Amino acid sequence: MGAHNEPLSREQILAVLRDVEDPEAPVSIVDLGLVANCGMATDGAIEVELIPTRAGCPAREFIRFLVEKRLKVAFGERQVRCRWLDAAAWSTERISPEGRRRLREYGIAVPELDSDGRRRLRCPYCDSANVRQESPFGTSVCRAIWYCDSCRNPFEEMRWLEEGLASHFHQQEVRLWTNP
Ligand SMILES: [Zn+2]
């Protein structure tokens, strides 16, 4: 796709990153809000900065590998510098409407903020708020298992991580979201 030093716009790079899906859900890393920044550096390299959903996420190295590979496929043998911004705070607010829609289809609910600022979780299948947490342990460290009392389906919650809680997260002690 052209010479290695040909200018690349942020939009061109983002369009390619939209093809990279999170290994744990069929949602692009762009729609999940993992991409903080991307662009072309003065030396022609592609730079991508990613926000981790949680400290020490086991999928991180794999996501970086997918990003670098996908960009090299799209733009040739250009240098790619991809790094994780450990100090940056990700929250479920960064997930795009399209990302939320895809996650719902996959049976994963994302907490939404009410008009009064409270976090609410609704069933991804029937939209009921009549839900309760079954287990803080889902299929990955950022998920919890919930149960909908309206349609009687279990579903997963994409957890909301607040700054400062991430370091405690692996001890599984912190309840990030509880039933009202
Ligand atoms: Zn339901």
C-alpha cells in the first residue's frame, strides 16, 4: 500500500484498528475505547497508545501483537510502536454505542449512568433492571456473572473499574457493583 514514508492520517490508522477485535469479545478495540491515540511519527513509524481495561490484563501482550500485525498487513513493513498507557484510566464510559450494542448481542451488559449519576445494569436480553449478581467471577477478570429475574437468563457484566481500585482487583475482594 504505497511507499513506507507516505503520510498516514489518524483516520486511516483508526480504520485499520477497527478490524482488531478484543480476544475476549467480538468488539473492536476502537469501540471498546482502548485506543487513546494513534498517528504517524516524524520518522514514519506508526504509533498507537492503548489504555488497559485493568492492571495486568493477561490479554495485553496478545492485543499488542494483533495491533502490530494488522497494521503491518495494511501498511507494509513500516515500523509500528504500540504501547500501553499504564497510568491512564479506562472506564466502561469509553465504550462506544456500537460497542455496547455488540456486547449486548454477545450477552454482556455494560453499566449505564442514570440521570441521578447512579450506575445501573440492565439485562442485555430483555432490558429489565430486575437483575442480581450471581458471582463476581466471570469468564475473564473484567467480568462478573449476573442473573435476570425477568427473563431468567444469566449474563455477564463488563465491570466498571475505578481509578485506584485496579491494583486490588486481582485479589477479587473489591465489589465494584452491587445491587441497589
Ligand atoms: Zn432479562
